[in-house]
Amino acid sequence: MLESKSLRHFLAVAQFGSFTQAAKVLHIAQPALSISIKKLEQTLELVLFRRGEKSITLTEEGKVLFEHAKRITQQFEDAQLAMNELKGLDKGEVRLGAPSMMGCYFFPQVVMAFKSQFPNLKLTIIDAGTASIRKMLLNGELDIGVINHQNVPEDLETDHLLSSEMLAVVGKEHPLANQASISYQEFFAQELIMFKSGYFHRDFIDATSQKYQLDSKIAFETNLLPMILSIVKQEFAITALLSLVTEHEKDLVGIPFKQPITLNLSLAWRKQGYLSKADRTFIEFVKRYV
């Protein structure tokens, strides 16, 4: 019979590829960990790891168990959170994943208003691209995340947050600044500064360049939004950002594309995951705020 402890031991070895490192993280002796894994393999009558001289890797059977074990251990953690809430052990925490543009221009006011109303709840906000946020939600590293509402995984529940137009963004003295609109050809003829792949505005740019067979002249690549804004303001390059950015940045000009693109952003969370009272309260608060 499978037990939660042996599954946690199995996951640790699989994730670190080392009995030594896994034992340190689990705070148990390495021989005890080796015995635990051996008993698990005997119980299942399967070999789960290939034990090499320098590395330990999963067998095909181990890979199958790994996917199930992740879900099972996450459910155990969810159950513990639920019980802690019932006993009043935790004040409550919301772990939110948000892309840079949302983190800088949408959520500060929301977060401050939320904390004013619920001062005992803790908010942890992670800046990441929507692709990374999806993975962290599915892995249980985040409770709630902002994602692009496109090709949403079946394991995620979503609630529409806002729609925002993607604009070409230039400095206010840039030669393109007075144009009423811009073509993709004109945009891609310029030197660009972009977020790295995995952020929705970069994914949009990459998809557009491929669709219209246009080469991207990416001169700068960074996930630091302040750096992107500074370089565009000084007219070393242009970029593409959501309209909510140019609404707050007086030294930038947003130019609509001749073929407009609107991104729909949603709050997302795991369908089978446990949403704490703090999580549910935050979701409802954001919906009312919007």
C-alpha cells in the first residue's frame, strides 16, 4: 500500500536526482531514505530509479508514478491547509502570480485596498511570465495567477479579469509618435526591446512575426519593466505593451496596430486545488474592484 511519507521521499529523490541532497531537504539520514525507496519499489514490485555512478534518473515506471505522486502530495498539503484553517492556526496567505505590467500598474492599488480591509492576511506576489505562472499554479507553487485567457489548461479554473489592447510603444519625440496607427511591417523595421519568452507580450510579438514572416530586430531583451520603459523613453528602441502602461506613463506614446489585438487576462487557480478563505476572499475582492 502506498503511503504519503514514501511518496514524499520518492518525489524528493526524483526532483534532486540525488539521495544525498534529498535526505538533506527531508532532514533524514541518507541510509533511512535509501531504505524507504527500496521498500517502496518492493511494495510496487517495480524499479523506479536508474542508479548510476554520478546521477539517479527515473525509469519509465518511475516517470508514471512521479506524475501521480505530485498530485497526491499536493492534495495532502491542501488537506492540511484546510484543517489549519478550521483550527484557526493560520491568519491566511494569498500567493499571487502576476506579470510585470499587471504587477506595476494594476495590482498596487488593489493590494493596498485589500490590505486596508483585511490587515491580518498576508500577500505574497510573484513576478513571472504567464507561461511560468501556469506551471506554478499547476505545481501548487501559487494559489492564484494572472494568465492570458488563451489555450487554458483543463486543470485550471478561470475568471475574466480585464481586456487591454496591445500597443506599439515609443518615446514621445520618436518619429513614429504622431502616427494614428502602425503596421506590423513598420513596427518590425524598428529596433525592439522585449521581455524574454514566456511573457504574453513577447509571445504575441513572436507569433505575429512568424505569422507575417517578418524578422524581429530585438536589440535588448530583459524582464525588468523599468529598464524597458527607460530605454524606450530615451528612444534607443521601441516595444509593445498593454494600453494600461501608456495610460500611466506620460513620456511614452502608445500607437494602435492597424490590425488591433486585444488580450484577455484572467485570474486562474487549480480546479482540484484547495482555495483557502484568504484566496476566495481575494478573488471576490478583485472582482468587485474591477
